[in-house]
Amino acid sequence: MIRALARRWFTLAVCAAGFLLPACAKEPAAPKPIPGDNWVVGANYNVLARPQPADAPAGKVAVVEFFWYGCPHCAAIDPMIQTWNAKKAGYIQFSRTHIVWGPVHAQHAKLYYTLLALDRLDLHPKVFEEIHQNHDLLAAQDETQARSMQQSFLEKNGVSKKDFDAAYDSMSVQVNVQKARDDTQRFAIENVPTIVVNGTYVTNVAMAGSPAQLLRLIDYLAAREKHN
């Protein structure tokens, strides 16, 4: 009964709440044909007016995916991101930032950074599956209820309650959620998935033309930064 009410609330929130409406990028009507690598600034990607420091060691190019577990477009592109990540150039340092716009996003962000603290990012795709295929929202109007739902999900996937509690309540998770909140504002993220390359370039599926072209564009921008 509780989960049924949570699902109803979540659906209504997505449809009606202003802060949730920009959660996912609109898919393009049709892919834009890009001959070669003739990407156009302002059309296929934007350059930040104030580039931000990139969180990557010397010689590396930071590529950050801003995402939300509740976003169907993020769920759809995740397998492609995973494949790209396994084959990307050695100088690219890839990471994810879970956006924080409001309470639901913060709950999902806490789940993501709990996985990170547990060193269980192998469960990252399963979170998308749980939400979008099994319709278990892993979020609720009540923080205690959300925690219980997430703990139950992780317990089903081999994480003990003791380990969950230790990670969920850890300082690292608190710091990472706050940093995610700050970065969401700092980079003015308005929809997801959004890609930021080296704190300088911003793009998404709609701008690139398709998921496959987005990955090509990421490689292009990263190589451009590497050789600047």
C-alpha cells in the first residue's frame, strides 16, 4: 500500500511539480547528420562563459555525466555510457554526478553516493532497472521511508543492513551529496543527462543529435582539451 501511494505521488510529482519538469532532456525529433567532426559551437555544444576547475589529475581530461536515477533518458543511455567508458581513451577520467534539484533528487543522490562508498557501483545499472522496469521508486515523500526502500533494495542485492547504515550515514556520503548539489548549481544543469568536458564544454543528446553522436562528440571535445 505504501509503495502504491509512493508510485502515485511520484507520478503526479513528475507531471505536476515545476522543479521536476526539467529533469530529463527532450529527445531530438531526428538525429542531426554531422559530417566528419564538424561540430558547431552553440548548436552541438556550448562553451561555459566561466569554465570551472576540472577535477582530474595532470594529463587527464575530466568527463562528467550529470544524471538522475528517475530520468528515463538517463536509464536508456546508461548501457552505452558503460560501454564507452570501458573503451574510452586512457587520458579521459570519467565520473558521474547525481543532480540535486529537490527532495526526490537528493534521495536518489544519497543512494548513488552510498553505492560509491560501498564500492558497489556494479549495482548502478540495477538501480535504473529497479526504478524504470520494476517500478520501485526508491524515493518517497518521507525521508525515513525512502531510506527503508533503499536499504531493502540493497539488502536484496547482497548488502547487509550494517554495511548499508555505515555507508548511508557516513561523512563521505554527506560531503558528496552536498558537492553534487553545489555542482548542479555551479554548472547550471537544467536537464539530464548532461555531459561536461573538462569544466569547459557542455552538451547533451539533443544537441549532439543522438546518443551515438553524443559519445563521438565527447571523444572529440576530450581530444581537443588534451591537445590544447
